[in-house]
Amino acid sequence: MTLLPGYKLGVHLCAKIQLQSFRMGVLRSFLAWLSVPLLCMCALPFYVLRPFNPDNNRLLGWTIARTGRAILGMKRPLEGARNVPKDRPVVVIANHQYNDDLFVMADLMPPHTVTVGKLALIWLPFFGQVFWLGGNVMLDRAHSRKSVAAMQKISNAIIQDSKSLWVFPEGTRSKGRGLQKFKKGAFYAAVTSGAPIVMICNAQYQNKPMSRCGKREPVAIRILPPVETTGLTIEDVPDLIQRCHQQMAEAIASL
């Protein structure tokens, strides 16, 4: 019976710490996402002066990711940075878990990179406008023919303009449920353009605070050696998808 008051006190303190951690985590998340439209608003004049220049995306992505991680208190160990070719365009594929992936990976864009996003992004204040002015690809999921035409246009841009492409091949957020089935678009773009595929794997994480001050858990990233597509044809795409999915799943499981 003498341990009962101490036990109650311990439970009370534990609950208090958890509540404080939750509140600080919410505050950090709010400030991190508040920084996104503010940074996009500041960057908008540069996008207007250099419209459809994909290097705008790399510079803004670097700024948003570093700012967001600093606010969230998140560390991001990185392996394999040298596996991204610097002398030629590439098709980057990465696993997509939460919206916070923007802070985890946006500073890893190669030079002259455009990304793929859904058409609804255009309506987000400031972010949607810089996304469009960055020459990124907006896919209309309600009209598959338009989406296919857009990916074909990107294939041509990879060849003619030496642009790189960043795609989340799962097509949606997995929310920590593991690597989902890949869609074909990125792989068709890689094969038809002959660009190598670079796989960026981020460890499974939960976008929740891990300390009393609301800091996030570290999210490790591993960049795998590029997969060459020279000499491959459309008939090779299913096997290519399977190989890339297996390699990424194994890498994510080991992080």
C-alpha cells in the first residue's frame, strides 16, 4: 500500500510528459508547414524571373527541407549520396510515406529535376504556383490519357533538355504500411529515354514526436546504385519494376 501514492505520482508525471510532448510536436509541425508557403512566397519572384527553370525546384527544395527538419528537430542520416550520377539526367524513384517526406527528401534533388504531382496541387497557395512555374508535371488522375501524354512529354524532355525526373512510383502515401505496388509511368519514362533509375529509400517512420520537447525521430535514407536502362524496351518494364521494387523493399527493411 505504501507504493500506491508513488505509483500514482509516476503515472501522473508520465501523462504530463506525454501531453507536453504532443503539444510541442503539434507546434513544431504547425511551424514547419507554415514555413512552406512562406518560403514559396519568397521564392515566387525568382520563379517568375526564371519561369520553368527546373533548377528553381532544387534550390527551393533544399531550403524547405533544411528549414523543416530544423524546426521539427529531425536528423536525417544519409548513405549512398555518391550513387546519384552528376553528368547525365536520371529518373529518381522514392518511397512515399507522409507529407513530411517533403522535409525528409526535398534537398536530395539532382540538378535540373522536375517532379510529378497531382493536378490539385495548383490550388495550394504559393506552393501550387511555384510548382507549376518550376516546370513540374501535373497529372490529372481523372483523365488517364492526359497523364500518359504528360509522361511521354517528360521522356522527351529527359532526352532533349537533359532534365531529370523525380517520381513517387507508389502513387500515394503508404503511411508506414510498407512499400506499396509501383505504377508504371516512371519506368516507361526511364526506358524510353534511356536514363538510369536512381532509388532513394527512406526508413519507415511515424510522424510523431519522440521527446519531451517534441523532436521527431531520425529518418535514415539510403540511395542505391543506379539501374541502367540502356538497351531495354517496353517489354522489359514489368521485370524492371519487379527488380526495383525488390531492391527498395530490402533496403527499407534494413534501415
